[in-house]
Amino acid sequence: MQPTGRPPVVDVALQGSGITVADQVDRAKVLQRLRLGDVAYRHLTRAAAITVLIIPGGIIISLVWGSLPALRTFGISFLYEDAWNPVTEKFGAIAPIYGTIITSIIAMLIAVPVALFVYLSAQSRYFGITTVRVKYNRIPDYVDYIKTLNAAREKVGLPIKLAAYQITSGAQAGTFLYFRPLKSLKTWDDDYAAMAGTEKAMTDAFGGEEAARKVRLQGADLVVVADNAVYAMNPKISRPTPEFAKYDLAFWAPKAAETRTAAATKPGASKQPASVKKEAPKQ
């Protein structure tokens, strides 16, 4: 409620501002244009969302329609039987269906970790590399041991991610390399600081002290030597691919990043909208 004798707040705010009727009309036109743009953008995004739903729906309808002759002839068992005998005219599609699903899952299991590792590697400044040499006649046992170790790591939720490589030529048989990207040396220090808690969690994951002791003795019996080293990334002599460098352009290609920054800050590169007018300083 407006107190008696006090001018409206709007009048006070606009007093002496020099706003004319023409300026108010121009502002109304600008707001109208912006409102029209918002309406158009809203309808455009709504149409895109509906299209995203319509296309998969159309694909599903097309697949169902195309499968109707087979379903009418062979029945619903066509989807879960594996018989494929043209002589007796008995057919089942479970084999190709199962194969398609399995190959898709395998592709995702391969692609997702590789993509994640590439992303983490591009943003890393260091690499922790562990070289392990195993008794050459115990390699299968070592692989089983590492699977047990990784299962325990997953169970306790350890965030450590590694890429493992096994030697094929040029070094002693039974040599394994483990690569771990590190964003900073603090990550390495944090691991050592949390060592006691990690050991306890792994012991619980193995099923107690006795079970954990057996696993550790097994590893000691399989491994001849294990060396840890930390390497620093050197972007000056590196030649990463553009796809790899784009995840951290300022580090891998500082000149390109500086060029982009300079272009963005170049006079005239960023212009104000025509609707924004500069006011002359008041005298």
C-alpha cells in the first residue's frame, strides 16, 4: 500500500533519467522481438523433442509390421526358439537376437573404458607406471590373482583405475605394465595417506585376515619383482592427435589456445546488441 504523500517508487526511479516516449516505444519493440524469439525457440525445441520420440517409435512400428508375416506363420515361439531348418520349415530367431545383444554389450564394454581412459589421460599431468615381472610358467595363475584383486577393489569401491598391458615381444616373458593417469602428484600422496584404510577395506573384501593373508602370499609367490615410477607429461615434445588434445587444449596446444583467446578478446570481436544504447555522461 502506497503511503500518503509519498510519490510512487517508479516516478522516483525515472525522475531525471531523460526517458522519452520514443525511448519507451523502442524498448517495447525490442522486448517484443525478444518475446517472439523466445516463442520461436520454445516451439523449435518442442518440435525437436517430439521428433526424437517419433523417430524411434516409427522404427519400432516398422520392425513390428515387418515381423508380422513371420509371427503369423511360426507363432510367438519364433522369438525364443533356436531351430533353423529350411527342410522342415522350422525357424527360430533367438540365435541372431542373442548375438546382436551380446556383440552390443561387448562393444560397450570395450569402448566405454577406452574412452574414459583417453579422457583421463588427456587431462593428466603425470603417469604412474608399475612394471611387474611374473614367473614365466605362472602367468595364468597371475591373471587369476589379478582378477581376484580387481573384484575386491570393485567391492570396496576403490577409485583407482589402471590400464594393464602384457608384453608380447622385446622384453622378458611375464612382464606386465600398469598405466595410471594422475592429474597431480597430490593424487599419489593421497593414496599413501589412505594406505591403512585401504588395506583394512581390502582385508574385509577378501573375507578376513586369514583369507587376505593367503591372497597376499599367493601374489608374493607369483611376482618376481615390481617397480613403481612416476613420469611427468611433456607437451613440448609430444605430438597428440587433435581428438586427444581437445580435452585439454591449453596444456597440449597452448599456442592454439592462446590464438582462440586472442580472437575472442580482439576489439570488435564481441559486439553489443543493437538494442543496447550507450548513454552520454550526465553533465
